[in-house]
Amino acid sequence: MDATVENNVKPVRRSKEDKKVIRKQLKASHTLLKHEGISTAPQPTKSLVVANGGLGNGVSREELSAALKQMGEVDKLIMHPNKPYAFVIYRSEESARKAHINLNGEKLQCGENSVTLYLSYVDSVTCEEEASVPLPEGLVLVEDFVCSEEEALLLAAIDWSSTNTDVTAQKSLKHRRVKHYGFEFRYDNNNVDKDKPLPAGIPQECLPVLERCVKNQHIDIMPDQLTVNQYESGQGIPPHVDTHSAFEDTIMSLSLGAKTVMEFRHPDGRLVAVVLPERSLLVMKGESRFFWTHGITPRKFDMVPACDPQSFGDTTPDLRTSSNLTLSKRGTRTSLTFRKIRNEPCRCAFPSACDSQGAPPAPSPPPPPSLPCCHADAALLEEQYVHRVYDAIASHFSSTRHSPWPRVCHFLCSLPPGSVLADVGCGNGKYLGVNLELSAVGCDRSSALVQICAERGFQAFVSDALSVPLRAASCDACISIAVIHHFSTQERRLAAVQELVRLLKPGGRALIYVWAFEQEYNKQRSKYLKDHNKELPENHNPAEDSPEESQEPQGKSSVHSSSHSEDNYRTVDNNQHVTDGKLSVHTNRTAFETKDLLVPWHLKDGKKRVEGDSGEGGKKDQQKEKSKKTSRSKATLDCNPATSPGFDSNMFSDSSLDTIAATHSSKPIPGCDTSQTCSSALKSESEIIPAPVFHRYYHVFQQGELEQLCAQQAGVTVQSSYHDQGNWCVILEKALNR
Ligand SMILES: O=C(O)CCC(=O)C(=O)O
Ligand SMILES: [Fe+2]
Ligand SMILES: [Zn+2]
């Protein structure tokens, strides 16, 4: 990318801003020390740490390097995967000084986003030797296997416009489109109908390529089946092993049009990410074909080595530890996968993964839960699909919850100084610090979130919203923001309101927000829906900040068998409402079809905490948030642009960085679609494993429903009710004589 300081860096600033920059720079140094163990130096040196200038902030090497080079000759630029900072070593101290003066506190434009850089001197920078890892046994990558002309010819040979799908079995899958030649690979049974060859065999344009494969001894028999996969940016294929009984040993995949990163996982947890450049041929044989899964994580950027692909023989750069990485934007990639249909049962050396030798098929997904019919079922459902999920996603969730909603703030600021406030279901405590004149206490069912509150200096305790251990009539005000919609029966929702009322003093007021069934109100689509077409967001946020991630729900992955796609859970489609009492999974950013549903949460970067890595979390400057509405959906903790282009670019800009708790459980839980990751992947320390998807239960409220709920409480009046960004809200008041 072409970046210049003139273009990318804002010039002059005033002295008030100077002070702000210094403050933020100090904060950044403090965070670097606390979270990363990096101490900054008071005196100028040749080396600088550039906070917010990391790959984890979505800054590419080219962009940062262009800005840094304008200050002098750069000896080394070190960018670690996912980190929210970079190191630069200048040839001279003079250049480092110049960079410090001119770039500190300045904005760097990175694609559509900008980051504010904070630079501090460091005494030394340790740069480890570039590590490489062995490729899975039997895997060979041949770069430049076809030339550009051949590539164009092959791409032109695939006719996607054909309407006769019977000839080549063309399908649009959730995360890519596919076309089969020779035989159709069926994703329903993960096999081929061997006695039903397709009318169209492998296109003849492929023959010269296949002949070269034979000549170069990559294969010894000609393939008779071709699957063409086309992936747009952001798409991928779940980890899988191509069904043993369907295809012979060697499988070859030719990458055309754009590069990607394919992840190979061994059942023992090893993970090897391999960059597949455009025009390269990947040959999978033996262990790499039969035992390792291969898959492509759906994302819009990959982290790849900064230098041009070199021949690494039977190793590949370790993308997890390399300090020489850059971001590569994904383009449209078309792969041609050539396989030979197997006519005899497989007799490979990997019986545990071999369907011909009795290995069980991929574990079937857990059945979706049903709406509860009794109190015990309801409690269980909430335990599995609300409480455990929040505990597991707490730090990621918290990183997406930074901007208090204006009308909630308005309520809080309308309370007289000294008022006692209870925030029931306080989450990460983002409302506890809004009005410092209040005596505010929060509680939440998730101990992980309460821990985050504590780290942020807020008073909070673990409690169920149905029985808060505070004295009756002890609060001047209560808030319940995005909580009551998690109760799965009418009685429990009613009891939750009742508990708020119990806490209120006579004359006290409570503000309640719940997610609305109606996401379009007064002809206005809520932000949740509006963001649908944006590149960035997706995890939804009822009554909360704007959403923060971009993936479509991913297909399932399987370690030992081939299940190439499609979700485990049912999604609600246009015609299918809940038919059998089972809860359906909502498709994020679409209108609701049912009132009781499961909403996916795509965990980002959480595995770092699964692994006990302290990680680097943070949240944004709230002031800045207010003025920068367009980008506030980006998650600060989600600083991995490789898993999400919706990253927060200003890691070090906020006052409450020290908020992240190590809270994830790596155990599979019912609310988590663990089949979308794989157990072996969870053991890996890699940053680039597919994110597990959790499902949270919601009851979305129809217009009037919340008011009705409140009206059932004795001694309460609804002062006002309104619709706010896809939420129904009421302010209720407890009668003076209660
Ligand atoms: O896109 C690729 O290179 C791999 C496709 C694949 O694994 C498959 O279709 O089974
Ligand atoms: Fe495959
Ligand atoms: Zn086998």
C-alpha cells in the first residue's frame, strides 16, 4: 500500500493536544509494561516501540514502514502477529528522535481506518531468529506451478454462468461456491455417487497441468474428479479430511487468482498454517491427506511473511512466531482440487480417521435446545445458554462494550448526587462510572464480568438478577440493561422486574432495556440491521454498543472425517419458523423471525486467554467513541485482523486498559458450538484457529410486552417507554406509599 506521511499523518497540533498526547503516550508505556513486559526508556535511543502500530491494530507493514522511513533510514521493523505495537530500529538516534517528534500522537491511515501512533524509546529490542515449522508429512507445495497465462486460461475454463447445474453439479454453499466435474462430491453424505458420473468430465484445459503433475511424479494415475471452489474475501472451508473411502491417496489443489492461508491440524494439536500463493500447487499425500485436517478460516485478511515467498523446502515459516509478517488482503481465490475416485475400501495406515476401517463419522452436533416448559428446564437453559456463555466470552464481550448508550447516561445523570444506584446485570460495568456523583454498585451473574468490573475499580458482586442480596427499598434507582431478555419464561421475566422493584425505595425509578423483536421502528432500521451491509460488524449487541464482528456463522469442522460445510444448528430461514419447539439460531443482522432464539457469538481472539496468555485488551476512548460513531463497532480486544477485519485500531487510546480477565473455559459447553473449532485446535497456541461460536438464548420483546410486564407489578407506574436502537425501554417508578 502506498502510504506517505504527507497523506497519512495529520500535521500541526496545539499545545493542549500536546499534553493529551503525552498523557496517552505514558498510558501506552504503562500498558506495554504491564501487559507485555516491555519497558520504555526515558532517554532517546535508536529503537522505538510504536504503540497502536501493530499488525493487531490492522496496520500493515507497508503502511507503517512508509511513514517511518520518512523520518530516516530504518534498520529493522519488527511486527509480531496480533500485537498492538511494532518496534522500529533506526540506523541513527537522530532518525529515531525525528520519528518521535513527528509521529508521536499522529494518525496513520490504514486502509479505511486510522490509528493514532504513540512512540516511546526502548533500550533494546529482542528479535528472535525466524522460525520455521515442518510441513505435515506428505505435504508438498510447488510454487509457480502454472504461469499467469495458464492461470487465466484455467479460470476462463470454469463457466460459473452455466444454468445447467446437472452437468457440473454447481452449488452455492454458505462460505463459497463449488462446481464438480467428473463426479459430484455430495456435502450431505460427504461422499460421491461412484456409479453416477457427471456428464462433464474434467475440462480439457486442465490436461496440460495434469500431465505435468504426472511427469513431475506428483501423481501416477490421472484424476477423474475435479472440485472447483471459489472463495470470495471473507470466505473459507471448515477443517476436514477428504473422505477416505471416496478418494485415493493423493489430492492436489491448484490455487488461482489470489493467495490464501490453509491451516493443517494434526489430531495431537499441532497446527501448521501454510500460505498458498496464487498459481501454486498443493499436493497432499499420506499423513497430510489422511490424518491432518485442512481448512481455510473465513476472513478478509491473512498474516503472511513480509518477504516474497522463498523456497522453504519441507518447512514453512512459523506464522505464529514470525516477526516479519504483513497483512495480506484476501481476493477471490479459485481452487481446483483434483482427486481420483476410489473403487476399493481405503486401507490407509490411519484407521482411527478412516471411514473404510470403521472410524465413526464426524460427531453429530448437539441437538438444539427447546423452549423450557418448567422452571427447572428454564434454569438449565439459562445456565447453559446464558450464564456459561457469558463466562466464556467475558473478555471478548467486554472489549466490545465500551460506549454507554446516551439515553441510559441521560437517566443516570438525571439522578441527584448521592443517589444509590444498583445496576443489575452490570456486565463489564460500563454504566457504573457514568455518573461519579452516584453511589453505584453492580451485580452480574457472570463472575468473569464481575472480575472485570473489579479490575476497573467498580463495586460489583456476583448475583442472579432474580435474587439480589441487597436490602429491599435500599436503592434510589436501578438499571437493567439488556438482561431481562435472557430469561426464558414469562414468569422469570416477571420475577426479574419484581426484584428490581423490590430494591427500589418508594419513589425510586428503574430503567429497563430489552432487545426488541421490531428492529425496524418508525421506518427506521436499527443500527443492528443497518450494519448488515458493512464489511465489519456482526456479533450483535442488543441494548449495547454497536456490534463488533464480521464473520458469517461458520460451518462445522471435523477432525476425523470430511464434512466440508454447513452449520450444525438450524438457522431460521424465511419460511421456517420454529416448528418442533426447538430454538433456532438467528442469523445475525437480519430481522427476527421468532421471539425465542439463539444468537451466535463468534469468539475472537479468546483462545489467547484460553491459553492463559494475558493478552492485550483494552477499550476505546469514550470521548473519541462519541465523535467517531462509524468505527465504534470495532472490538478492541479483537485485535486480530487476521480473524476479523473489524479490529479496533486504537489499542492504547483509552483510560481503562487494564480490564481483561483470563476467563475462558476451554471445556466444551452446550452453548458453544465446539464443532466449529476442534478440540485439537483449542490446544494450539495459534492465533489463527477458527473462532468457536457460542449461542446465547434471547427472548426478544414485542412492542408493548415490556410495559405489560411492568403493569403486572403492584405499586409501580410506567413513567415512560420508548424504542431506542432496536430495544424496548421503560422507566418505571415505585409508588411513594409502598
Ligand atoms: O480450496 C482448496 O484448496 C481446498 C478445497 C478442499 O479442501 C476440498 O474441496 O475438499
Ligand atoms: Fe479437502
Ligand atoms: Zn483411510
